[in-house]
Amino acid sequence: LKLSRSERLHPSPPHGREAGMSSMEGKARFYRSGTMGSNAPALLSQESGLLQSGMTGIAIVRHEFSLLNEPVSTPISESIYGAAMMAVIRSSLSRNQVVHGVTSCVFGGLVLNVIMQLYVLYCTRLYICVPAIKHIREIYSSYHEAVYYEGSFSQDAWEAFPQLEELCQIPLSQPPFFLAILICWTATIWKDLLESIRYITAWCALPDCGRLTAVENMDGTVVLKEANWKAKAFVLATTLIPKVFIALVLWWLGACWLAATNSFKDLLLNAVALAFVTELDELIYQVLVPEDIQAMVLSYRIARPHFSSECMLAADGHESELSTLRSQRDRRLLRRICVMMSTVTVVICLPIFYMRFLQQVLPGFRWDVHGPCEAQLQAFLTL
């Protein structure tokens, strides 16, 4: 192509990365011409190092940004609740009686799981918690009648109190230790609640469609892309909302059971037993659901709303691109930090609130046992 006289005399300057490369080539020719003297190789190496460092920084920030992106889909959990969600998706796509039969069997296991969890907790409260609560209340009432005279604590009466060791074994006599156990129990239930909330959010965020569900095969994985309100309502009503309800009931009855424990040794054993009750859905899943159905559960996922990447590459240089990436990464990190702080607040503050206001093992508890029991323990340790 022929250039005009003005273009030959005044060529247009390069833009973007071409400008950067032209600048580097010009500097290299300038250094090689000997104008900068003996420092030319060192200056050229420094300039190349800065460029390489900038590209490395952009790659690192871009990698961190991609890790913070929301996942494209949510895997279905390996539990009887996950199997129920998978069965609903399969039945909504097929009219085969065998497929519906598998769904019926899976929901039978789900009903069995709900009945077993609630029945075990009911029997625990009826046969263990109620007698333990009655015994603890009798000890605490006897403590006030025998040790307090006209509202004043008597050390001599305390040392002669026949049920001293039993009283010092109730969980409320050592609030820090009991609080630590309650925090562990609350964290266990909170993990289950977060999983339920994640699935509820995923189902509710699915776009509506004309049929029950719409799926897409992605590299051997079946991803649920759309669902109408009937399918969403059925899953929420039969699977996810009962899962949330059971988790809340488990927390309440479990906290009551722990507070009514008569000894610290049994307190730890009861905490382990409660963890077993929370894992009953996974146990029933492993026992009742055949391996091929379990493989189907692993192959199903629920699509999440796809957030388009905010990583817009700047056209005016690496510094602008790196600044944009860092600001977007920092916003997502701040969001994650807020979620973490909220979780810590709930897991710690809820047990404290329960101990202060919600526990019904010792209504009107005056928190007047820890001091005498701690002094008695120190006396034992000095022997």
C-alpha cells in the first residue's frame, strides 16, 4: 500500500501493547548504540525484569480472581437428601415406571431417616433428659436450702453438703467448658444448615421453564439448568425444608440433653452420640441405596447463576489491568471475610444466648455454683 506524503512524514504513534513493545525496542537500540555507556546492559536487564514482574503479578491476581469466582454448578450431596433430589430430577424427565419405582424407594428411605432421627431424639428426651433434669433440679434446690442461710453463703455448710461432688459435675457448674462443647455442637448443626441453605438457594435461582425440569449433559455430568415452580415447590416441601427443620430440632434437643448431663465424662460421650444422630442420613444412604444409584447421585449437579467475569482487560497498559484485577479480587475477598465473621458470630453467640436465656434445665439459675466448685477443685489439686 502506498502512503501519503503526510503519513510518511508524520507516522501515527503505536497504541496499547504495541507502544510498550516499541518503547522497549527503542530503548534496546538506544542502549546498544553506546549512548548510555557501560550501564546500558544493566538498565536493559532492569527494564525487562520490571516488565516480566508486571506480567507475573497480573497472572497471580487473575488466578486468585478465578478461584474466588462462584462455581458454575453445585454437586448433589452423598446423603439420602441428595438421592431424593436426584430421583426428582430423573422422574421429571422420564415416564418410565422403573424410574418412578426407584424414586419411590428413595423417598421411602428419606421418610425412614426423618422418622428415625426424630424418634431417637424423642426417646432420648423422654427416657434420659427428663429424669436427668429432675435429678439436677433436686440437687440444686438442696444446695440452696443447705448452704445458704438468709441469702448468705456458708462455707462450713458447703463443705458438709453431701451432694457436693454431684453438684460440681453438672455442666452449668463450669460455664467455659460447657460453652466450648455447645460451640462444637452448634458448629456441627450450622454446617448442615449451610448445606441446606446452599441447595435452597440453588433451586430457587433456577430459571423457570415450560416443563418440570431441563438438564444439560456436560462431560458425562447431568446439570440441572431449569425447573418450573412445581418441581421447586416439591423439592423444597419434601426434602430441603424438612432437612432444615430437623437440623433446628436436633440443635435444640441436643443442647437440652447436654445441659442435663450429670457428669463431664458423660457430657463428652453425649456430644459424640449427637454427632452420630446428625450423620444418620448418610448412614441410611450408604446402607439402603445401591452402589449404581449412588453413582447416579454423583453424576448430577445443580446449575448456579453464572456471573460473567468482571475481569475486563485494560487496553492502556499493565498497571491499569493489574489495578482493575486487584480491586475486583479485594471486593470478593471482603465478601468472603464478611461471611466468615458472620459464621463465627452465630456459632459463638448462639450458645452464649442459650446458656443465659434459653436453657430450661435450671430455670432461674443464679450462676452461683462455679465459684464454690472451682475453689473445691483447687483444694483437691493442692493435696
